[in-house]
Amino acid sequence: MTNPTEHTLPANSILESREGEFGCTVMDLRKLMELRSSDAIDHINIHYGGVTSLCSRLKTNPVEGLSGNPADLEKRKQVFGQNLIPPKKPKTFLELVWEALQDVTLIILEIAAIISLVLSFYRPPGGENEQCGLAVSSPEDEGEAEAGWIEGAAILFSVIIVVLVTAFNDWSKEKQFRGLQNRIEKEQKFSVIRNGHIIQLPVAEIVVGDIAQIKYGDLLPADGILIQGNDLKIDESSLTGESDHVKKSLERDPMLLSGTHVMEGSGRMVVTAVGINSQTGIIFTLLGASEGEEEEKKKKGKKQGVPENRNKAKTQDGVALEIQPLNSQEGIDSEEKEKKAAKLPKKEKSVLQGKLTRLAVQIGKAGLIMSAITVLILILYFVIDNFAIQRRPWLAECTPIYVQYFVKFFIIGVTVLVVAVPEGLPLAVTISLAYSVKKMMKDNNLVRHLDACETMGNATAICSDKTGTLTMNRMSVVQAYIGDTHYHQIPSPDDLVPKVLDLIVNGISINSAYTSKILPPEKEGGLPRQVGNKTECALLGFVSDLKQDYHAVRSEVPEEKLYKVYTFNSVRKSMSTVTEKPGGGYRMHSKGASEIILRKCNRILDKKGEAMPFKNKDRDEMVRTVIEPMACEGLRTLCIAYRDFNDGEPPWDNESEILTELTCIAVVGIEDPVRPEVPDAIAKCKRAGITVRMVTGDNINTARAIATKCGIVTPGDDFLCLEGKEFNRLIRNEKGEVEQEKLDEIWPKLRVLARSSPTDKHTLVKGIIDSTVGDQRQVVAVTGDGTNDGPALKKADVGFAMVSSSA
């Protein structure tokens, strides 16, 4: 098996001696991380004696973590590698110049300019001879001949300016993007335990042996093995393509892979592979190697392509085997892509580029035809005038003179061709696009390719994500139902009974992940920063709006004092935390989706804070008068409840018995507010003839309410608002294949697509682009946060990735 780190590490003898200091090598850990489920557990138990013994070999403490000694950290980086994947080598300025020279318009100009320059310096022999029918050339003709080189030189000069401006813009944008990428990488941090303290560490500083804390919503930065977990479920679809969440536990499957998302639960893991040795790093290495070999294939030619492909399979066999557990379908897909690559053009031109190329070719053809007709007419006129009308004989000594005439006719024809080709057009377009890029930079839009500006100008449809794009991605409580009163604004703390206020503050402060918190704004006058789960941050903000301090509650009840935690997951749709009461017994705080928690409530607090019976008819009335009106306004409703256990310790593992007989404290309505500038922007798009569609993973009621607030749909419009399941049912045939004809019946009226997956978004964008409905092809722009919108962003004619939308 080949090791990609061999080139970056010291000599083998030094490497072996350093690896000997630890109980396992890089290759041992790489082989271990290829295994899954029971195979991995057996391998850990047989070869390492369990996870605890593996931690001992890596010289780390499962509870305290690494000591943080700089010498130890540096040694680990040298032995096991850094948590960095080397970026793809950027194109040099000369390569960008060469790419700019491939434009069809510029090629026509270059050819015309070179021919014009060469012919301007041509001086054939000849003289004055009355028998040849020639007159002495005038001084004007001589002056014109001497200045003939200026036309060709001017064209070449304009070509050079266009190429340099285009190449410089591409180079500067690439540099800016790499700077932005480096900044994002430095800002990305992860919770790691070192010397017994939890610290936020930049992802690049994580080393093998670190003990990392993982929780719901995290993107794992390295490979690791689970040490302790609570209801942990991982989305491994980015690596395996498996859509179902994988349950992780010490008994079933403790292997955690980089690049995967934590969907439920929390836990701790020991880091076992970083950077190019992690599973994500191996894939990046393979992709980089295959790209390099494809370029070599193109250089060597088609004949050598087949044997080289066989060699590739042999030389990369080790890496290919490593990828197989991740995605066995990947090899088949890559072969299909290679077949398609031969048929498809290397790079699809933008709308304006396509128009300019067609115009240049048409002008070139017309100019060529006209210049050929001009040369033909001049030659015929000369031949007929001299040899037919004046009846002069063809004399041998006159041949050079005749040739000079014919060359002069050819120069006139080339002049006609050169004048026909608009040499200023590429320069004008390039300068205008470069100017638009600078203008967009002032609006915080970083444009990577010049042509994206003009493509956006031709857009006829925009498919936008909701969360963080149309909305602020800042959840906040805007309504509340407390003590038989529906507050349409945040109530004053004086309006609430102290007992109820205390229950609300404790229920929210304790029954939330302690990693969720509200921090002061970065800039004076800005909004407070929300760190962690957005819904929990909204509830903590509600506590602050009630003029209470959740920090004081958490100081009194630190995380270590929590007796039992039922973490949030998709099945429970709730979270509960149990604490011991000072006078004995237990109190459980619960929060979750209102329809789930209210079913488990048999009592509710009234205006005086007294618990009153809460029956089914009361619940139905509450749903009708409180929850449904909130949902119609696009609010997400959460219920806060509690339960006291005074008669001994109950069976905590029996959830159905524990999570029942709750007392409802309050129901709150949470909103992700629409960005203030969005309604005006959508109104401008409508006036410009651009159709805006919302494509989101949220539920249909919230999506429709937000779309109405934005102005995407207005009451009385004959437009469609569909969920992903219904959308797929309408556009697919019995075999599950998308039919363009069925899609063409749906998309013109579709305005909101809710509960949509990344595949649904991609299908919609592709369907609109490929549609033949209408006189012209639809130019589609996609805005999104760049994660679940990735496939749609890539497929669109132009994609806007919102950097700050999903924090």
C-alpha cells in the first residue's frame, strides 16, 4: 500500500525510530480506520487490547487528553502528519495568459494581424515599363505602404492588453479566494480536551492522540475512535453515499470518519488519523493523482492513453482498496464520467461568451467572403483591362510586376478582413466585466470568474435557499403562551409570577447544551453572537429578554451535576435533563416540539403558577387557538415543561414511563426573521422579469409563510407550493426516472419547494436549464450556504455561496 506522506516526512530510518516511540504506526492506524463495525471492534481488541489500551499506546489520557507540551505536539505532527490537506497547485500567470489566448475572437485577430504585418513589409522587385501597362506609383502610395505595419501592430497590441487584463483579473481573484479559504480554515475551531480543560482549537492544530468532544451539528475534522457516546448518530453520506444515519457505540461501531456530520447525540473520541491519512484525505489524494494523470494522458496522446490507464490501476491499487469500504460505486461512476468527458466540451462557455464567439465567427466568415470577392474583382478587373481591352501580351519581364499587383490586391483583401473584425470588442467586454467585478467587491460579492458577472445579468430564474439566505439565520422568540395568556410580543418579567419565571429560566438554562451560548457582539452596535444550536440560542435570548441571567443558573448547576440527560434526536424530538433537588428527589426539565410535549402533559400552569389539569379537549383547544395561528405566521413552536420525582429513584432507562405526566410551563413561537433587504430585492427581480423560487428543507407551512413575507408569493396567486415527496411523485415515472416533459408542466408555476433534499434542488435546477419551454433557454442562478446546496450551486449557470449564512 502506498503512503502519500512518504514525500513530506523525514528519512525512513528517522521515521521508524520516531514511530517506535508510540505503540502503533501511521500505516497501522490507516488500516484500522478502513474497518467497520464488528471487524473494527475485533481488530482493536485483538491487536490493541481495547480502546483504552490504544489510548495508552498513543500516550494520551481518555479523560485528561494530551498535556499540550509543544515538543510532544510537534513530534506527533512529524510522525502522524498535520491535519491539513495540501491545496491544489494554483495556475501560474503564464498558464492564465495561455487560457485567455484560446478565445476565438482573439485567434481571428491574431491571424489577421500577423498576415497584415508580414505583407506590410513585403517589397517585390519591379520597375517602370510602359509595355507592362504600369504607371509610376504616387508619393501617397509610398507613404501608405510605409505606414502599413501600424494596422497589424495596433491589433496585436489590443490583443495583448485584452489577454493581460483577463489573466491578471483571474490571477487576482484566485489569490483572493485562496486567502478567503485560508481565513475560513483558520477560523474553524473544534472542542478538544487538553490537560483536563476543554479548549476551542483550530482544526489544523488537532493531532493524533487528541481527545475531541463531539456534539450534534459538528462536522468531524479528523478520523477517530469513540471513547464515550450518548445516542450518537452520524451522517456518512458524504463518504459512503448511504442516506440513513449510522448509530455509533462502543459495542456496535465506534469508528468515526472525517468529513461526516453528527446528526444526533454527543460523545468523546480519540483522534487516530489526520490530514492526508484520514479517509477524506485519502479521497482528496486519489482525486489529485487522477487529475494529474489525466493531464499527462492528454499530453502523451490517444495511443498511449490505454496502456497508461492500466498502469494507473496497478500503481494506485493500494489507494483504490482503501477507498472501497467508503464507496464501491465510485469506480463505476468515474468510468462513466471519463466516457462522458470525451463527448462534452472541456469548459462550457458563458452566455455572453457564446454570443461573442458566434458573432466573431460570423463576422470572420463574412469578412473572409467579402475580402475574397474584393481580391477576385480586382484581379479580374486587372486581367480584363490589360489583356482583353488593351490587348497587351503577357511578357516574361513583366511577370514580377504582375505578381506585385496581385500581392497588392491580396493586401487590400486582408485589409478588408482586418477592418471587418472588431478588435475593440474583446477589450471593451473585458474592461466592463473587470469594472463590474470591482463594483461587486464593494457589495461584499467576491467573483471568481469575470464571466459570472455577465451571466448573472442574463439570469431569468433564481432558486434561493431560505435559512441564512432569505432569512438571518438568527432564531429568536417572538411570541409566547404563558399562564393562559397569549403574548404576541416578549412579556415583561413583571407580568409573570416569580415561580413561573424561575421555572422558565431554569428549564431553558439547564436543559440546553452548555456549548450553546450568547456572546457579546463583535462590533459596537451589532447583534449578540449566537454560538451553538440556533434554537437553544433563541431560548437563551428569550431568558435575556426577560432580564434574567442564564450564566448564573449554569454556575449553580454545572454540567458535572446533571444527573441524567436525554439528548435531542429525530425520534424523541425533545430534550430532557434531570437534576437532583436540594431537599431530595429529582426534577426533570423537558423541551421539544409542541405537538410532542403537549401529548405528554397532564397538567398546565395557570396565571398564578398553580398546576391545573390538562385534558385532551384542552390540548385540542390550545392547538386550535395558539399553535396553529403561530404556525400560520411561519413560527416554529416549542413547549417547555417539567416533572418532579419525589418517591425514590425511577427507572431512568424506561423512557416511556419517565417522559410522561409532565406539567406545561409555556409554549413559545420561534422565528428566523427575514432579512430586511430581501422583500425590496425580490420586488426588483420581479420588475426585471426574473422569477424567484424558494427551495428549502423546512416544512411547507413555514416555507409558505416566509415566501409570503419575502414577496415570492402573494395571496391569490395561481402558483404552486410543493413538498419534496409530492414534487418527486409528479415528475418521475413508474421506474423512478425524472421525465423532462412532466417537469416542464411543474416548474413554470412552482414558487416554493419545501422539505427538499440536495438531490431535489439539483433536479429542479437541471430541469429548468434543460427545459425547451419558451423561446430562449432559462439562465438559472442559485443562492445558498454551499453545503446542502452544493450540487445545485455547481449545476447552475451562476452560483452564489453565502459564506456567513450557516454558522
